Amino acid sequence: MSVIRRVEVLRAACCVAGLDGKVCEREHPLLQKMATEAGVGEASLRTMIDNAETDRSYYQRQFRLLKVDPDETMQVLFQVALADGRLTQEERVILRHFAETLGMETPRFEELLADAEAAADESA
């Protein structure tokens, strides 16, 4: 995955994690790992998280994701969304919107969602 794509996926993951207004302790390590892999520094990550927690327009700007590998992107976003052990209706909506933006068909989205929820149940 290219650096630009990693940064875009990181921004999207920040949106998913910050949707409820607060990135929890279980979500932050995942975001930090993604930031490190993308070469994004702590200050930039903090800005992304702050924007995701407080600026609803930030979400709209993130829907320009590259469409190279929608499955991989969505799997990362599901992992972040389920890091706190639950998937809210708001998270489902934004995840579905990201999937649609990536050109993913609804049945594939539902399949990946079910797989992610099953994996989360197993690790709980």
C-alpha cells in the first residue's frame, strides 16, 4: 500500500474512531500503529483525531479515498470501529458510506461486516 493510501486510510479510520466524539483507549493504539506505518507524526495524528472528534465537515472531506483495494480499506476501518467492542448505528452509516464511495457492492459490505463482527465476538 502506498504512503498516500496509508494516510488516506488513517484519516478514514480516525473518522470512524472519532464518530462518537471520543477516540477510546482501545482505538488509539490501532490509529498510532497505522500512523507509524504511514510515516505520520504524533502531532499530525493528534490533529486528525481532533478533527474527527469535533469537526463533522472533516468526514465529508475524507470521502476521496483511493479505490485500489476496497476490501483491505474496509477491513481496516471495521477493525478500528470494533476496537471498543461495539459498532454503533452512526459507525455503520459512515462505514457504509465509505464502502459506497469505494464502489463496494452492498452484499460484499454486509459480508465484510459480518466477518468483522464475528472476529470481534471471538476476541471478546
